[in-house]
Amino acid sequence: MASPANEINVEIEWLKNEILPKLLKERKLIADIDDADLEKFQIVDITIDFIGTQEAFMLTRCYRSNVVYNLKGEANEINLFVKKTPQLPQELFDAVNFKALFTNEILGYEKIIPALEDFAKLNLNVAKFYYADLQTNAGTLITSDFGSLGWRVTKDRVNLSLEHTLLAVRYLAKFHAAGFALRITNEDKFNELTEGLLESRYANEIEHPLFLLKVNCGRKRCLKATKQYQNHVSEEFLQKFDNLLSEPMEYGRKLVKPQEPFITLCHGDYLRNNVAYKYQPDDHLQPTDMMMFDLQTLRVASPMIDLTTFLGLSNFAKVRHQHFKEIFETYCQQLGESFEEYAKIPVPDYLSFDSLLKEYIRCLPNVVYITSWFLPDLVEPTDLTAAEMMTQQPSDEEIIQDCMTRGGEVLDCELAHQMKELYELAVEHNVDICI
């Protein structure tokens, strides 16, 4: 493995000699530069800042780059965000499904998001797209570095505040409303925009055995924690949940398959790791605006897949449960208002509070399951890179021990509470989670 210094030097040379000249010539770096001035462009300095595991969990190797250049005697700078797949054996590259992930993100930045924004006259604050390359065993994507423009991810990986949550669900509702409105007013256009999206999570018929062991442990831990901390949840319900998720990949495929009438464009992985906020100049705790990024999991599916994901993986019960009615009403109200603004017709009944709540409950087992094996990595992150995690070979006993204990009692209580919420909502609103 290359040393950090050597790795930085390699990336600097790649940017300097290959990428920046290409972007300059294609007018992507400086849109209005004349042919005569191309030779006058001089790179003064390039710095690289790799993003570590303590900032976010990522399957890719990412860094920020500040490029200082001189053009006709004037100094300026461009800030880039570079995402690359780690060097992996082809088998692992395919198992992660990097082809689909990068295909979706490229389509999202180049085609889908711009068209959706133009249709709805909506600004989603996405990063500027510069460059992408996808090979059989490597993927690269370059956008603007939104961090240089004042956007930042929250310091807390989980347990976001109510203020952060309400802003996130309003943003999400506008995004979903634009998809609903485009589909209902011009279904051919909607289908044309989204037909190139590939299945990013459930395409592989055979899952890596270590991953299956991890998710099965997560499910068992969730059931065990529920019996300990929320023992009023019926044994019959827990058994039904266990049976439902006994084949998680098949369950996931069925859940994400578009089902009328809840069909719109979804982010697919809408959680703290993939959103950023702006804040009041004098108050770094009060968010004023937000954006989403990492468009690799874009999909056409139920909007409740995004909402359940955010609330299950970005909030703890003290916000999600205590303020659930306010959060859900905020989402529904914004969805309805935005739909009518974009589609110019009344909001349909299936986007009402009661209708969406039942759909939320239908999708909720999925995020309880994902929480059971992924939330431990957010609550108690490791120092391992994605490449190290995917190529290490721990024993089954080590995996089981880690999955059943990481995050400690805090994690156990949260898993149990999510199951409690699923149980109580399903009973109160008479929703069969097996449907």
C-alpha cells in the first residue's frame, strides 16, 4: 500500500497532467475562456485532503482538492471533491456493485437532477458536476467541493436535532414532490429520465457470506434487545418480523420495486452521511439550508423508503419518537404544497397524511433491519477504510462478537425502541408488515 505522501503526490500529478487540462479544454473548468487564453492558464498549487473514516462511512476513497491557478496575471482557485473506488479484486468490485453505483450517480448529476430542477423551478443545491469515468474495475467522479461554499455535514453521526430533522424532511418532501409532479404530468419524460438507473443494492443473486453473517447477527441482536428493553412487543410480532427478514435480499427487492401509486424519484440512501447543511453565521447549531449528495443509490420507488431511512439512521428515539407527529406532518404538508406548485393540480388523496402513514409503516421493517447491522458502525465507528473492511478476513466468531456488542447498551436500547415503534404503529393503524 502506498504511503499517504506518495498517494497524495500521485493524485496531484493526475489532476495536474490529466484532469485539469481536459476540463479546461472542454470549458468545464472555466466556461468562458477563449482558445487564445488556454495556454495562459497556469497551475500555481494543488493541495489534497483525504477524508477519513471519522468524518463519514464511505465505500469509496474521497478527497478534497484546492487548485490555485493563474490566468492572465490574476490568481484564482477551484475547489474539487474527488471520489474513487478503492483498489479491489474484480470479484469484490462486482460484489459491491460499483458499476451500478457510479452509473446512477453520473446519470443523476448529468441528466436527472438538472431536468427535475428545470421542471419544478427548484434548486436542490447539488454540487457542480465536472468529470466521471467508469471502467470495468474502477470508477471516478469529480464535483465541486460544497464544503468550500459553507456546506458541512453534521458533527454528530446520529441523533440529529429536531431542527436538523425538520429541515431534512422539508427538503426531501420537495424532492419527492418534483418526482411525483413530473410523473403525473409527463410520465414519458419521467420514464425517459430514470430508465437508465441500475439496481444498486439488490442486483446480486449471491451475497458475500461475511455480509450475510453480519446482517443475520444484526437481526438477532435487534430481537434480543427488544425482548430485554421493550418486552411488551408480542412474541408473535417478533416472529413475524424475523420470518419477514429471513431472506433480506429477496425482501429488499420486493420492497423497492415500484408499486402504484407511491412511485417517485428517491435518493435511496438519505441519511446524515449524505446530506449537508448551512448555518447561521453567528449560530453554528441552527441550520438554515441543506443539500444532498452521493447520488449513487438514486432509484424509482416509494418515497417512504427515504423518509424511514433518514429517521431510522439519523435520529434516536428522543427526537424521532417524541416528535414523530410534528416531523411527519411537516413532511406531508410540504409534499402537498410543493406538488400543487409543481404540477399545477390538486394533490391526490394517496399523498394525504393517513395514506402516507400506512405506506411509512409498510416500509419501516426495512430500516429497522438496516439499522440492526449498519447503525453500530455509525454509533461506534472503526478506523478501517472501506477497502480494509472489504478485504480483511476476520473469523466468523470475530464478526459475531463485533456485531452483537458494537455500540453497547446505547445501540441495544435504540434497536429495541425502533422495534417498539414499528409494533405500535402497525397495531394502531392495522397494517400487516408482511404485505
